[in-house]
Amino acid sequence: MTAPAGQSGATGHGGHHPWHRVYEALEDEHDYEIDDIGGALPDGLRGTLYRNGPGRWQVGESLLDHIFDGDGMLSMFAFPGDGRVRYRNRYVRTRHYRYGQEKGRVGLRGIGTQRPGGMLANMFRPPSNVANTGVVLHGGKLLALWEGGRPFRLDPDSLETLGEYSFGGRLKVPAAFSAHPSRCPDTGELFNFGMDFTRARSLRCYRVDPDGALHHLPRVPLPYTPWNHDFALTRRHLVFVINPVVPKAAGILLGTKSISEALRYEPHRPTCFTIVPRDGGRARVIEHEALLGFHFVNAFEDGDDIVVEFVRFADWDGVATAFRDFRTRDFPWGCALMRYRVSPESGRVEGEELCALPLELPHADVRQAGSPHRYTYFAGRTRPGSPDDRIGIHAFDHVTGERKVHELPAGHMPGEPVFAPRAPDAPEGDGWLLALAYDPGGHRSRLLVLDARDVEADPVAVLGLRHHIPMGFHGAFTERVAHSGK
């Protein structure tokens, strides 16, 4: 995120903007009932919000060099539906976390953090799985997800780490199960992918049935070997927008460059709109002029066409620099909410800009996955270009074209808004947005419960934590209520 409005020229801890303290470590693991509640929890809010993100970017005295290298920490908000809520956080006991706890120093390679010892210490070593990006509860199993490796399974109540998860041996090393799976509301199947660097120019795709068994779809051939972050699911397809962000293998393998340093944006290569049939049929790759899209909202079929919505960025260098210098740099905001209409038979791709606003972390009602959705929620600036610009939670209505916003106080920083329906069969948009917000004045985080039908109104409830939660990535809401026992 970029510096919140009202912070221009004002610095705090370490000479940086006060909101940068959100990157300070949370060393302690907590388990308590939240007693600081402003307003009242709505009666229908029953279930569990899980969130994942780095809890610390430091090992001993060593600072980690990339936002994706921090140790994964899950946070859990359990709503039993009786006006109470319980908070719990636990670090994922990955090899990286355990090594840091035991040795008190950096010893494993990360995405941007090299092992001490130079080229020889990093040669032919893959990055360590820190399980810090996404989270999903599927088939009764809670999985902490990361970009380049297998999931870690955790107990959905205690958040105890149960170990790296291979789906009964079906997901073999070095296969990856990416951080952005998508579930079909009709069949209950979970779909995902993993970049396959063991075979050049290909993509692995997976289907996980409702009981949790993993099935492989045919490999998808691509014109180059990219780094890819997300995809969208329709009723019949997996939809990828493959950016020409290419890892240069020589520097990575020889240990002369970190993975992040070896990524190159090559706009002379095409962006590949890649349509993968869910039934295992042959994928269709449609080439388009280069663009950058990382986080998807949704996709759906419209006749023979496919419509896909995501946030498009204008500048790779700005994104890469912000990921590396996250403690001190503002996040780039040269982006827009876009919809592209893809015609697989003719190969035509047409783009439509929906909202040219600095924004990120888009989210929609997951019950609409694969169907046309009316509302897109995201975090973004509220008054671009104004001296009093701030950050807020936005709701964009695709029917009316209106955008409504819940504006945060100056200097406060929100996370991803996650939609929780009022009831399983409630209409789209009838529910609440759950979003963390960091208050630099008190160095604490709050969970905002907003009425998704009226995001401009005061929060229905504000849950004040006893500490801050470091800036995280993604979350998921489930109807299952996590048990409060330790």
C-alpha cells in the first residue's frame, strides 16, 4: 500500500511514515476473547475468518529482504453467533521458522533473501516455503498456502501445524500448489495451479474433489516460462492471464541472484490469455500485447465469450521495487480495475477499464465464482490527487457503475476486505465486509465489520485487538465455527 493520506511530510518510527510500523514483527502468539467491541456483532455473523500473512520479516538481528520472505502467521477470528468473538494467531512451523527459532539467524534462501555465504551458499538451492500468502479450508483440512511449494496443513481450531501436505502423495516435490485456489459453488470442487519449473514452458493445474482428493489436469504448454500468481474460475474453465514476467534461471540456479532479482518483465513477449477446460480438454492460448495483472476478481462465460476481471498494473519496476523495499517505500498505484472479454474461437480480446483508481486486494462474494457478479470490493485511495487523500474500503457496483467507500481516518491502513454472507442463501451483497485496519497511533489493529449493502455507513462493529497484526495478504471466511478450546 502507499502512504495513507494525511501522512505527506509527516514521519514517525525510524524516520518513516507512522503506518510503516505495521511491518514490525508480532513475536507473541495470542489466544483470547475480544472484549473491546464497538457497536454490536450482528446476529447472523456466524463462522470463522482466517487470515494469512507474514508475521515477522526478521530472523534474529537479520532483516529479510523481500515482503514475501516473512514467516507465515495465521490469524483466526471465530464468531459463534452469540455476540462474542475469539482471536487466535499461530506461526506456521515451517523449516524456515524452526531454523530461525533454533539458530537465531538467517540460514535458508528466500524469494529475495539470499543465504549468507554468497554464490556457493545459494547455488542450486530453492527458496524456503514460508506458507505466508493464502489460506483455504477444504475437505475439512485447513491449508496455509504459498507461491512456490506444497501447502502446510493446520488444525482448524488450534492452528497447530500438522506438517507439509501432499494430498496423500499426489502432490510430489517440487510441485507447487499456488496461493489462490478457487472453489466452484455448484460442485464444491477446488481448482488450483502450480508453476512447473521442472519442465520449461508449462503450467500444472489441479482439481480437488469435495472430499479433498487431488486430481491432475493435463499440463498446459506456454510460449515461455513465466511467474504467475493467480487465476479465475468459470463454470467450464480455468482462466489465466499469463504476464511476461520471466525468471532468468541461470542466475537463480548458480546463486548469483535472488529469485526476485532474476525476474524480468519482457514486454516484447505477449501476455497469454490461457483458457483451460475443467474437464481436461486441450487448453487454448490467445496472445495479446503485454500487460500486468496479478489479482483476479472473477470470470464467467457470456455466450461463447469469457469475461475476466482483475487489477491491471502499469509498471513492473515499481511493483518489484516496492516488494523489495516494503519497509520504507510507498506501494505503486498505477493500476485500474479491468474487465477483458475473450473470444476463444476468433482469438479476439477486448479490454474495458471499470475504475481508474489506485486500488489493490480485490474481492467478491465467492458464491458468485464463475457467474456474473454485481459487486467488487477492494482497498484503495478515496480522494486521488487531493491533499486530504486517504485509504478506504470500496464497493463497486457493476450494474449502476457507482463506487461507494468507507473512508478510514488519516494514516490508517486497511487490508483485504472479505465478504461474509448474512446466510448461505442470502442474495449477493447481503452480508458483511470483514477488513483489518491498522491504527498507527495506538500501534494496534482493529477488525471492521461493515454492512456490505451500505459501506459508507459507520461500521456495524469494531473489534479492537490488544496488539497489531502485521500487514498480511489474503483471507477466507467459512461457515464452520472454530472451537475456542486451546
